[in-house]
Amino acid sequence: MATRAVGKKPVAKKAPVKKVVKKAPVKKVIKKAPPKKVIKKAAPKKKAAPRAVSSNSGGYPSFTSTTEAWKPFSNISGGGNKGPSQKFEVADFSNPALQIARDPAFYAAAAATRLTSKQNYVIDDGLTNLERKQRKTIPTFLTGSAKSQADASAIRDDVVAEEFAFGLDADNFQLLFISVFGLLTLVGCLSGALEL
């Protein structure tokens, strides 16, 4: 038997599928006008006024000109010194039957007898009243600290405490001096008449 070659039908090739690509819309390019350059004109420089220098400051920085012009309470008036509209009277609770007539001359004479210059210096020697009495009466029988070792010939009687104004001693007069002139200095500085 004769064999026949059986041929296969050739398969038809399909055409490749074309992909459709959408094109983006073309953007219209609008050219912008170039920005205008703004040139700022320099402001005219103000010349600084020279600072007023106080003659008392000697050329150094001072707050005197600003503090003298600052018067926050200038519009407030105290209205002067006026007495109270109603006088306040202190009640007298003393018993008139117990009051005595006082003689001013008697009290003035008594005040004249008071001497401020005589000062009484009390020195505590650590002795009892009995030992002080025995030191005067029988000093030879005392022993220890009760026996006086003081040399009476070495005691000076020419040293006198100096009396200051108002009958004050040295310490109190010094305190009064410091207080008064400290107060005057403070008032002078606060008023502006005195600069330290």
C-alpha cells in the first residue's frame, strides 16, 4: 500500500494586536512676562540729635534728664494743709475728786536738781552683800576673791567723762550724729539736689 504523506494544514498566523496608546493632550505654553524689578529707594537717614549731657555728670551717662521730666503725680493736688472738719476730743475718765493742784514752779525746781552729767557706773564684782560689808569693816579677815587686791594709790581722779550736747554720752551722741546726717543725706539724694 502506498503511503501517503498526510500534511497538516498550515495554521494561519494571526496578526499581532496593536496596542492603542492615547496621546496626552499637548499643553499650550504661555510665556509670562518677566517680573519687574522693584528698586527700593533708601530712606533718608535721620541725623541723631546729640544727647544732652548734664553738666553735673561730667560727660558720663546720666538719667537726670529723663527722671526730672517724669512727674506722674503732677496733676494731683493735695489741697494744702487743712485741719480736720471735726475736732476729735479725747475722753477724760479721770476722777476730779482725786486730782490735786500742781505747782509748775515746784516741778521746774525739781528738774533743775537733776544732773545729767553725773553718771553712776555700777560694776558687778561678784561679791555678796555680806562680803561687801565685811570688805569695809574687817578687810584683814577676808580671803580669796573677797579680799581686795586693788591698789588705791593707782586710782586716778583726774579723768572726767566728757559731756556732749543734750547731756548725751559719747556713744549716744555718735548715734544721734549718724542718724541726723544720714537722714539729711537721704532727703537730699531723693530731692535731686545732691548727687553722690
